[in-house]
Amino acid sequence: MLKPEHYAARLREARAAAGLTREEVVDQSGVDASCYLDMEADDREFPTVSSLTEVIAVLAVMQIDPYSFFPVHSSFEGAFSFDGLAAAIGRYLIRTSTSLEEFEEAVGWELRKALQDPRLFGDFSLDGLCAVCEGIGCDWRGVLTGEIRARAPGRGPSA
């Protein structure tokens, strides 16, 4: 679980540094206005309430690097998409001879549908992503980075 780390204040600062108004972030990200206002007002919104799709959209609009916005100590830096996350979970289950049900129980999240359609990982919260990635031993910020890169102009869907 992510600890509230002044995300709301840091998001407001990042928006100001990007020279954007709240309305511009909402318009460009496609995130509901009340959702975005909550993100800027409450540190708990990012990790527990906002979906990954919403978080990724906001970070992408402001061109925020997840590795710098979420300062977590990790030796891994990389980028991979929701599809890559699904593949990594599948490899983990095979490598460790763990059943999907056992893994779901261990991380506290149902994964079957998201493994069949990785876009559904976008409905998870950051806490959910953290739990899943911790379970397989990868840095969750790499998923955010991969999905942000996939949204960059001229890029196709996540690979």
C-alpha cells in the first residue's frame, strides 16, 4: 500500500510548473472534473480511489515521470504496458508453480479478467497495482511509465 506522500500538493505544484489550469488538465486528460479536484485536494485519492487510467491520463498531460513523482527506493527502472504486466504475472505463476487463485489471495486482488483483457488493469487503483507488482517482484512505476509512453503522440496502443 502506498503511503500518502503529499501527492495532492505535489500534483498542484506539477500542474503549475506545466503552466496548466485545472480545467486544462481535465479537458486534456479526459478525467472527470470532480475526480481531478479530489486528486488535488486529498492525498489518499491517488493511491486508493483514482483508477490507474485516471492517474496515467493526468500524469501524461502534465508530462510527469512516475519515477520522480512517486519516490520509492528501487533498483529497477523500466517501462512496460498492461499487456507486459499480464505477461509478467503469467511467467511468475509458471516459474513459481503458483496457481492464479493462490496469487490472487496473496495480493488481495482478483486478476483473472485483467489477465484475459489487460486493459482492465486500468480499473485498478495504485494500491492494487503496487500489491500485484510487489507480488511478482517488479516496480509498479514501470507500468505507469509504459502506459504514459504508449499515450504519447505518434505512439500506438500499449505493447
